[in-house]
Amino acid sequence: MHESLYIAVDLGAGSGRVFLARLTADSLLLEEMRRFHYPPSRIDGHLRWDITKIFEEVKAGAKRAAERAREIGGTIHSIGVDSWGVDYGLLDREGKLIELPIAYRDQRTDGIMEKVFTRVSREEVFQRTGIQFLTFNTLFQLYAHARTGLPEGATRMLMIPGLINYFLTGRAATEYTNATTTQMIGASTGEWDFEMIGRLDLPLNLFAEIIPAGTGLGEINGGLSRELGLERVRVVAPASHDTGSAVAGAPLQDQWAFISSGTWSLAGVEMESPLINSEVLRRNFTNEGGAYGGVRFLKNVMGLWILESCRVEWRKRGIEVGYDSILSQAAAIEGFPGLIFPDDERFLNPPSMLEAVATQLAETRQSVSDEPAALTKVILDSLAFRYASVLRSIESLTNREIKGVQIIGGGSQNGYLNQMTATATGKPVLAGPSEATAIGNVLVQAIAGGRFASLGAARRFVGERVQLRRFMPRPSAALDDAARRYLEIEARFMNQALC
């Protein structure tokens, strides 16, 4: 049977994977070729990504994919790269990387928003871009970089997937979905907002051409293609923001929301055009670009980063915290012993996440056991209530009912959180696919190669071939009381953020 083979490189904020995807008439198979980790390290005074190491891992995974393709007698059509948003690298005139990219959790952007707003007001930035305000958006990172002095000779800025594509092909370009996370793309034009950029005294020459998802960037460079065994393989830009790829790979039902669940949780809906008004600004929602047009209207929620950071600390203390075990223990705890507001900025990159959680609990006069299972339940219950709050806001802002929620990404395998999300939102939940990002990456490549006529056709193909798990709400008086308590906590911290 004829097979179409593709390589999907999926880079998360700390770990990455390379997949070989096989599309037949009846199936979509993902085979993991390589998994690797790259936590940022403090180098030259900043938290940085070792992009050269990341690229070496990408090459190793791609080489293994080429070997695997030969084993099964198939031909690889293309390779696509997606990654987290907002971070960038700088190249010189010769196309050499000047310094290792600084990670978004670095503290260089502390207090930078207010300095930007003295040049261009918060209201105008939002009106121009439609993007939510996060301290680590590229706009604020680059402004901070320029204030301390951009490296001598910097002539081009590329986002992380753009850097990898440049290393592969020599072509410098920025794919649209990732570009929108910079907060420097005009919502009405889809291009760099050079008027705003100029008012901030940022060098206009840094910005590469904007390309849409599905754009072919050329073949892998000759010498590199021979090294990898990938002669005549094209590089195609998927929706290169990982959430863009995840949503592209999700067979969403009409009037259903999505939650892309992982290190971050991104809760939102697909829309045909940006929604930009004063109330959207006040609630700090965002309009990120989607593959093949449209908008992902969503909000970032801190996500499983909180729990994963706690697990790292528990392991350092010699406490074993296997994922399945800790979830089953959390599920066995009755009631709701404590709740936190997950989007408290103290959770972004604290010296100790356990201490940060304990401090917030103390501030809200809650006494909770420091046992891992109890804190796991606190974190996951709170995330579910936060999702419910965000989805209610979306319904209010868009004046559209949300009929259900599809949870995609790695977090879709967390059965406890899936069930709690259904219960907290009062809506049915479908969980999966867990590899939505890699699937969406592959689908865009396949559309570019003529395998599918449209994203709708590609999504239908996936929807007919993936098994989703269903979770239904479980209402109770205890839930109603916990929901009330959570909203009081959320209101407290939201009001503090607005002061």
C-alpha cells in the first residue's frame, strides 16, 4: 500500500521529539525517532537555550528517520519544525548565530512593559496587535535587549523554528503563527507593524519576511542532506507555533473549545477574525494566528508547569512521585482541601515552586498537607476551575455558547484533570489526541504536498482514525462550594494584578 512519509520536529520549552509519520489510506502512524531534553542554563548572566545542542538533536532524530524510512521502503516527502513561541535568536551578516537565545523565563523583562507603554500605550499596542500582555512576549524581550545593547553585528532576528529552518536550508523567514506571538504583527495586515516597531527604536532590519503555514522553504542543504541521508527532502513550514500545530491537528466539533494542555495550558476557540475591544483588553485575551487563516482566540493558563516543578523538587528530596501513582492518590482524597490561583506570576519561575504554592495558600488562610498527593490535588483542581473561568469569559466575550471542550496535547493523558475539567466546566470533555502538535505539523506538510485538499479534509481524516476519551460532568454540593471559594481567590489575585 502506498505510504506518504513525513518528519515532524516538535520542540517544547525544555524537551523535544522527532517523529516519522506514515500516512496511508486507512491510518496515520507516528513513530518516535528521538526524544531529548534541553533545560535552559544560566550563561553570560542570562537564562539561555543551547540552540546548537538542540539542532544536533534534531539532526540525530532526522537521520534516524531517514534510516527508518529505508528500512520500510518508503520515501520521506518533507520535514517540518514547530516550537514554543516568543523566543528568538540573532544572526550576523554572514548568517552566523551571534549568541545563544535567551529563554522567556529570564528576568530581563521585569518592569519592561511599563517602559514600553511610555512610548506606545497599552491600549494602542493591543489595538494594533490583538495579542495579550505577557511579560515575556517578544516585544518586551527585544525592547529589553535593545536597552542593554543588542550584540554588535546583529542583522536578523529569527524565532526558534525559523532558526532551525535556517540551519537546514539557509533561508531566513518567520512563519505567521509563531510571528503573532511576538506582539509585533498587525492584526489587520498579518505583517510586521513597522510603525510601532520604529517608535520603540527597534532596528527595522532585524525582521525577516513573514510566510504562511505550508510554505516550502527549499530542500535541505546539500552537504547536510547527505550527512542525514535526506537528499532532495523539502523543508515545509507547518504552523510553527506548537499550539498552532496542535489546534490544526485537532478534529474539533462545531462550537467546542480547545485546551492545549502541557507545560502551559492554552484555552480558547477558533474564530474567523480577531476580536479586539476594550473588554477583551481588560480580560487580557489574545488573537493568535491560525494555520490557513483564522484566529485562535485564547488565554494562556500556567498549566502543568506548576505540578512538574513540584515533582522535580520532590524527587530532589528523595520522594518518588510516579505520575499514575500520584494521580490515583489525589483522586482518592475527598472534597477540596485547598485551591490556588494558577496564573499568579510568582509561579512563572520561582526558586522553589513548593514554597511559592505554600505562600499563596498561607495568604488565603488555607491549611493543606504538604504531602505530594494533597498538593497535586490542589494544583489540578485549581487548574480545572481556572479553565472553567476562562471558558465562561470566552462565552461572554464572543457571545457564543461553548458546547464542549476538547483537551489536546500531552496533558490529555491526565485522566484526573480531564474529569475535573468536565466537572468544573459543566461540559462534556473529549481527551486527545495526545500528539496533536505532531499531527498538525504533519497535516500541514501533507496539504503542502497535495495529500489533502484542505485543513478541513485533513482534520476529517484524523477524526475518523483517532480514539478520543469522553468525560462527563459530576455535579455535587461540594463542587459548588469549591467553585465559590475558587472564584473568591481568583478575584483577589486578579484585582491585585490590576492595581
